[in-house]
Amino acid sequence: MKKKLVQYIIPVILFLIASTIYFSPLLEGKVVQQSDLIHYKGMSKEILDYGKESGKEALWTNSMFGGMPAYLISTNFKGSITTKIIRFFLKVPRPISYHLLLFGLFYLMFLVLGINPWLSFAGALAYAFTSFFFVVFEAGHVTKSLNITYISLLVAGVIVAYKNKLLEGTLLSVLGLAWMISANHLQMTYYAGILVLIIAIVYFIYALKEKTVPAFMKSSVVLLASAALALSLNISTLWPIYEYSKETIRGKSELSQEKEKHSSGLDRDYILDYSYDVGEALTAFIPRLKGGSMREPLGEDSNVYKTLVGSQGKPNALRIANNLPLYWGSQPISGGPMYYGAVLCFLFVLGLFVVKGKDKWWIAATVVVSFALSLGKYFPSLSNLMIDYFPLYNKFRDVKNIIVIQQFAMAFMGVLAVSAIYKREVNEKEFNKGLLYSFAITGGLALLFALIPGMAGDFTAASDARLAQSGWPQQLIDALIADRKMVVQKDAFRTFVFVALAAGVLWAFWKRKLKAEYALALWVVLILADMWPANKRYLNNDSFVAPRKMATPFTASKADQMIQQDNDPYYRVLNLTVSPFTDASTSYFHKSVGGYHAAKLGRYQELITYHISPEIQKMGAVLNKGLNGSNIQNLFDDAPVLKMLNTKYLIINPNSAPVHDPNPIGNAWFVDQFKLVENADVEMAALSGFTPAETAIIDQRFENFVKGKTYTKEGSIKLTEYQPNYLKYTYNSNSEQLAVFSDVYYDKGWNSYIDGNKVPHFRVDYILRGLSVPAGEHTIEFKFEPRSYFLGTRISQISSFIFVLLGFGLFFIWLKKNRSLSLQHKQKENAG
């Protein structure tokens, strides 16, 4: 028993050693410097600070876009026991913890499916070292890289359930899907759902042929119940995000002009912006077929280096040659190719010839479907069909990401192919045919590109024109183009060599010239020799920095420091020294008018498009002419939307004093006029040139709140307490007043109270909150109390109890089964 257990544990230990060596800077206490994680630090600063100071969860933040829910930034969704389990495993420093999970769950999947542990180890190693993980992790897409690790567990559960091991299938699929959802990257979970749907369709076709439809339906019902349990375990996550998504740029717009672009979901061009073409798809096989990344290291072998070294000197030429913009593909930007590996791709093609049964066909279907969908705008008929009719497909951008299920399926096929050969489940003729055809297809394709690199294209990029504008002479650009051609030849020949070696190992094993264990060892060596240096181009020791650099990624400028001296607890800042709406640094120090997030509120984005951006342009024209005491006030007054958002400071130079609104509108104010409008179009138009301190623009659906009332602006209102989830005001007036608050209206959680009694508030000025307040001296409170989060947490807790019962049930069945087997063994011994 111990010997058997050791053979399962040793592969995990070996992989842990390999992963630790790859990420060895972690042993020095360093961390990966990730651009998206740096943005996250800015986005989440207020949320995390509040949590540390109060011990409470900040479900809302005002540090970006005038205020937004914290659900997709940094919220601790409670109630799910599966989330607590995975957090225990993730205590190991990342990326080792993520990488070990990626390997471990793929390895576990094949052990559950009855594959030899050493073969499972080799397959899991190949899958774990595919470049997708390294490229996206280096960029900081940690939720994406974590989410894809759970695909293996989910698929294992699905296949086991369809093999009529219902309880085991339920437990595995619930755990896999629940962990996927908790990773909080719904796009990757959605693609995994497409994979499972393909598996189910293929299995159903086989059930019809084999006349086992009742068993298939039984397993399907169990899997649907498993999915429901996984969803309910994470309902505290899904419910708030779902209701928020309808209010974001992924939801429907009320503006006529926006409706013409898209009825719901994201804009079609935005969805398809990152689409693969056929050449991009082939980078799974030949990594730098499209140049690689925007910063490729070529060193002294580069033509650019040889061109520059005479005039620029060796250090400067080498610096440029190690950061070359080699990428010339169709993507707007590229951090690196999604390289699956020459060995893996070869084994996939081999599997098409030697693997039999239903698994072969769902794998092939997955590869075809994911490839077709990854083409995006290059396959418009299919993409438009999916966007218009396939549920939720229009909620996600960057369609090329669907290749995650393609690389999973190809790795799955590779293991099945080697297993079939290892067990000699194919005859001599089938093996010879499969080996010959797969080598001819993959090796032949690689050799063609090595000999005729021009098949890849003309090696020119849109960025070349920008290089020319920045001062690159044509001679240097020609050298860059020559380098692009060189890496295609080099990588294509490299791929050919690895394909030939992999085919040679298989042939030697089949002809019994090489023992199985030596063949597996050679495959492991080939995989590491192929993938290790390819991945090191994009995630290497230089990617790691001291922890303090990531802990405090932003340094306060002189302007930031001067603004922070303001004792006002709540105002907004517009930073004109950065791109305001793709910037997280300002949110690190202030409540920003802008921010960095792909799921901002739809109404706020519309406000940016139609008013804030034009107002910024107008400000820029004034600033270019120079500021003086007389035009500063006009600078702010001529920007009514920025004014109503309580934009108190402009940063126009980080090293000088900010521009301060001499008469800010404040956090709340009374108005004596209101204008009822019939729809969103009129409301948006009415914000041009209006005076927010005097007039409120109100949609007619909220007419009952102000109907028949008159207001005078008499009295005072003041913010006295600020927390992300809570705002408290005191006010005094001799008559009923209409108060406007410079906070984003979001009726899926914000509640208003006067003297502790809940009262309704309504939307004004397209995005802000309004409240009709009675005469006298009173206290107003706004509390963020999303029912979806709190009730969802209770449901998650109940679901966790059910999951625990399921786990105990499986344990007792296993215990009973083992006791029964042990008793049978003893009876046989006694009988003998």
C-alpha cells in the first residue's frame, strides 16, 4: 500500500521541485512585478484600508468613477466552505501555488480516469508548462490564471459522472465549478461551460448509438444538480455581480445612440477587438511565428544589434536588442504567444489517428469550436451569430481567450495518445500510419516555415510607422523586419527538431528498443527543454522585484501631497497628467473622477463619453493659454458635470501645486429649481450648460418625488461622517428642500434614512442621488446594504452544509466499500 502511495506522491514532489527552481527568486523573498496587480493596488487601496481599520467589508468604493461596487475589485465573499478550502492550499507563495494547482489537478484528473501515474505526470507537466499560464500571470491576470487550473477537476467530475460513478462525479464537479466561480473570472468559467456542453453533446450522441439514454439522462440530471449546488455555494458572489452587471457597460443603455450600437452587452467591436487570425493560432505550435511579444530579447544575435553597435556602442545596442518590438500580428498588444509546445501539438495530431472512442470526438470538437470562435472578427458570420443569439456571449471581450479549452483538450488528447501506445491498444498498422501521418503534418508544417518563412506574411507591423515617427531610420526598421523573419525560421526549425525527437522516442518504444520508463523520462526531458526556455522569455528572474516595490507601487507626487493636506473627508480629483480613465494611480491617493476598470457603470461611461471628456478637452484649451486668478473659477464653472461630481482639484503638473476650485459645490447642496425630462436622451442633453448648484435634471419616472413642490435653497447641509459604505449628513432648513448629493445613484444597495427612518431617494442629473427633505433640523444617512450580498451569504452557508454532507456520504461509501473488499479478501484467505 505504501509503495503504491509513493508512486503517486513522487510526481507531485518532482513537479514542486521543478516549479520552485523555475520561480527561484521566491526563495529570496521576491515577488512577481505584474502590471495588472499594480493597477489592482490603486483600485483596491480604499477598500483594503477600510477593512484593516474597521474590520468590516467595504462593499463600495468612491476611489474610482465617482463610486462603484467593490464586487469586482476586492470583496471577501463569505459563506462558501469551498472558498475556505482553496484559500488553505493557496497559502503557498504564488505563482508556485497556482502552478502546482495547475499541474496537480490535471494530474489528479487522469489518476481518477485510470491513467498510469507516470504518464499522468508527463501529461500534467506538459499542460502546466504551456505558455498561457506564464504570459497571463506575468501580466497580472491572476484570477484568469487561477480559474483555468480548475478546468481539470470539473471535467474529471463530468466524465466520472457519465461513467455512472455519480457520487464521485458530483463531488468533483461541484468542487471544480465552485472553485472556478470563486476565482471570480466569469469569462473563463463561461468557456469551461462551453467545453462541458460539447462533452455532453458527444456523450449524448454515443448514448443514442449505444441505447444508454436513460443512464446518460440520469448522469446529466446529477451534473445539473451539481452545477446548481456549485452556484448556490457561490451565490453571495454571483448574485451581487449579476445585478451589478446589468448596470455596467455590459448592460442595456437607455440612450438611443447607444442602443443602435448594441441592445445589450458590450459593443460588438469591443468584444471582437482581440481576435486571432490563422497565423496567431499557429503560434501554439511555432511560438514566434508572429514575432512573440512587444519586448523580445534577442541580444547580440539580433540584426538590430549588429546595425546599432557601431554607432551606439555595445551597452546601448544590447539594451535595445533585448527589448525589441518584434510582434507584428493582428492583436492590439501582445505580452507573448500562447505556445502549447511542439511535443504536445504533435501528440494531439497523433491522437487523432490512434485514439478511439467518445473522448476523441469531444476533444476534436472542442479544438475546432474554440479555434473558430477565437477567430472573432476574422470569422464574422459565426461571431455575430454567437453575439446575437448565444446566451451571455456578448458580456465578454477578448474572444481569443477561448483557446484555454483548446489547449486543455489538446493536452488531454496527448495523454490519451501516449496511453494508447503505452498499453499497445493499437496494432502495428495503426501505429505506423498514425506516426507517419502525424509527423508528416506537424514536422512538415514546421519545416515549411523554416525553409519558406515568407509563408507567415510580410513581417511588417502597424507599430513600424510609430517607430519611424519616433526617429528610427529605415535601415533600423529593415533590420527589425529581418529579425522577425529570423525568429520565424529559428522557431520553426526548433519545432521541427522537437517533433522529430518526440516521434523518434515513440518509434523506439514501439519497436521495443526503449523501455517504457526511459521513454517517459525522455518525453519529460523534451517537454522541459521545449517549454522552459520559451516561457523564460516572458516570465523570468527579471520579472521579480523586492516585496516593498509591489506593496507601495505608487509614490505620492508634490501635487498629491498638497491635496492630501485638505481636511475635507470627501472630494474628487481629476488627474490630467495621466489618461484619466485608464489610470489607477490617482485612486491610490484620492477619490478619482477617473479610474481603471473594465466593468464601470454604464451611465458613468456615457457621462464620460458625452460630457466629461468634452469638458476635459475644453479645460485643456484653457490650460494651454495659461491660468490666472480670473479664469480659474470659469475653468470649473464651464465644466458643470465635473462640478456636480465635486471635482475639487485638478492635477496638471505632478511637481507643482494642483488647481483648486475656489468655489466647490461640495458633497451635497440644495437647489431651488428642477427640470423634468421625458427620457435619457433629453436628460443627457440637458446637462450641457446647466448650473448644477441651482437646477436638478430629473427623469419623469421620478416625478412623484417632486410633483407639486417648490424649493427655496434656504438652509444648510453638510457631510459629517464618511465611510465607503456609509455617509452621514446634517441639515437645517425652515422649509422642505430638494437636496442633491454628489454620489453615484445605485439602487441595488444604497438606502437612505432621515433620522433613522428609511425613506426613498431618486436619481437626478443622470447619475447622482436626490432626496426631498422635510423642514427642520435632521440627520440624513446613506447606507450601502445590498440584499444580494447578505442574503446570498446565508444561502452560501446553507449550501456549504449540504456540500459537507455530500463529502461525508462519499467517505462512508468508500469506507464501506473498503471494508467489504477487506472482508472478501479475508474470506478467500481462510478458504484457501
